[in-house]
Amino acid sequence: MDGGSTIIYIAAQLVQSGGEDKTIITPNCFVIKCLCGKVRELRLVGGKLWPERSSTLEFPPCDFETQEITKSFVSLDGLSCDKGIYCAKEYVDTKRRVIAATKNQIVFVCNHSKIGCTSGHCFITFDELAEREKDFLVLTDNNLTNEGKQDQRRFEVEMVKLREKFPEGKFVSVSV
């Protein structure tokens, strides 16, 4: 489970759905707090604390390839159907290594404000995911009540493009 505030909601859902048999690897301090004592094993990816994100920056890098990652939850700073998936520069290498090591499914997690944004650095494109034959889905919310018309329109236009480009079930928006 990656860093990022939206990942905390995923962790809370895991607790409610019975994640006692899971091993969780995360740099996210809030995820550790949420899941402590509720899963089989928690592994904090060490490194320097990035206080703005309550997360660690890896140092030294974690060897994800030896971790048997079956499903990963990767947070995003931006997502564009045409340009790819974005994050802070500091996390590009880590996210690429997690994607490479994930055996089954990658769940890209972001709130609606990230859909159609290209802030940060592109760390993977949808073409590259296809070339690597990676199973993925994007999970976002559709809570647009506090957004301006321009942001609502950007979200709606981008979601239409994403749904046209990919099979049903690749892009899931949930009410919050």
C-alpha cells in the first residue's frame, strides 16, 4: 500500500473486509496505524520521513522483487488517458519498481481531482502497462460537489475518454 491520503480509505476498507491473513508493505505511517494488529504482518518501508505526506522516502531501496507482491495499491498525483500516470519526482523509481514486482493486479488510487491532471512526473503510460501485460484498474471517487465547473468538466471528459479506451471495469468511481 503506497503513500497518499486516499490509500488510508483503502486500508480502512481492508480492516472492515477481514484482512487478517494479509501482509502489508507500506511507506505510509497512517496505514501502519490503521492496520496495526489487524493484519498478519506489517512492513514499513524505511527511509527519511516526508512529513507533508506522512510517508517515508526509501533509503536504501526496498527489494520489492523478493516480496511476493500479489496486489499493489499505488497512489497518483495525476492521470491522463493520453499522457499517462503521474506522481511526485521523489517516488518515480519506487512506483516503477512496485509495478514491475506486482504479480496479479495494480490498483491505481486517486481522488477525482487527479483525473485529467498532469502534475508531477509521468512514471508510466498505459501503453507501457499493456506492453508489460499488467492487470490494473483505477479507483477514484466522484464527489464533485465542491468543485468548480471547469474541474467537473475536466473529470467528466477524461472519464469518458478512459472508458472508451479501456474495457469495462478498468475505471471505477465510487461515491464517498
